[in-house]
Amino acid sequence: QVQLVQSGAEVTKPGASVKVSCKASGYTFTTYAMHWVRQAPGQRLELMAWINTGSGDATYSPKFQGRVTITRDTSASTAYMELSSLRSEDTAVYYCACLDCGDYWGQGTLVTVSS
Amino acid sequence: EVVMMQSPATLSVSPGERATLSCRASQSVSNNVAWYQQKPGQAPKLLIHGASTRATGIPARFSGSGSGTDFTLTISSLQSEDSAVYFCQQYNSWRTFGQGTKLEIK
């Protein structure tokens, strides 16, 4: 069965960067795009970016362009989301999701930005 | 960016009754709308895609309708486990989500 397992919670300081991983199993990793969605407290879900896991090409939301980098390691069936120049408003749960392979989501990674 | 607006913000319905949730898009999104259910501490779960097609394993009491800019999720014969936040999402242009409707079972 399809599973997406994300890395654990992070606590980090303003101005720093954070990198979240998402390991996929149960399907051919390079067949489907991987999406990254965040859910900040009291805010609606936001699609930040997605990556063509075959080619490695990433597409970013204008809101996050320049601060987020999505990569993948096909040998490890793992996708990564790195967010830089963190501020308190980036405190959120970050999800990876395979929205085109039957809509599977990771368990979420809580990132807390606090001085 | 397509803005999705949901109403009401909160809905309280008795078990066995019907709940009707609405979602309006700021521009036409054809039928490229999905509905999700999210319970506390869990990832969103897909209920409906293509505005009206139930996802695999979703009970028939969940139904979706609409096209263009106005969409509805109907949950008939409510059960206690339906208590959750429900989101709409359009995937016609990028993907954007509504702000959610919190459904409470009395």
C-alpha cells in the first residue's frame, strides 16, 4: 500500500532553514509528482510547491518562490522540502502528498519557528 | 489566484440528519473540485473529486455536486464519526483550498 513517511518535528529559530523529508513506498516513486502543502494555525491549507519526481523539475507558488526548494532522491524514493529565512509565521504543519496517485498524504511535520 | 470561499464556518447537526456544506470559487473552475475531511491531528482525507465522484472507500452518504463556481458537499444520515473540518479544493488552476467548515454533531 502507498505510504508517505515524513521526518520528525523541528524547532528552529527565525532566519534559519529547515529541511523536511518524505519517504515514499508502495508505488513507483518516479511515476507521480510529489506536492508539499502547509497548514498554519488558523489558516487554510496552502500548496507550496510540487516536483516532477521523474525529471526533478519543481514548480513553486509565487508566495514561496525564492524561499523554498524541493528536491528528490530517486534512489531513496524520498522527496525533500527546504524552507529558508524562516519567520514566526512559518510555524505550521508541513505535508507531502501524492495527489495524483490516489491522494495519499504524509503524517505531517510540525515546524515551530521561535526565538 | 482562485479563491475558494466556504460556508458556513461552523455547522451543528443532529445524528441522522443531513448536512449541506457550500463552496464558491472566485472564478470558474469547471468541475475540478475536491472535498476533504480532516480530523484533529490527522492529514486531510479525500472524499470527493471531480466535484461529484466519491473517492475509493467513501460511503455513499457523502455526495458532491456543482460546476463552474458553486459546489456543495452533502452528508446524509450524519454519524458521530463525521464530526470534522471539511475543506474544498480547486485544481483547475494551481491548487487552492477553502478555509474550511467545522461540522459538529449535536
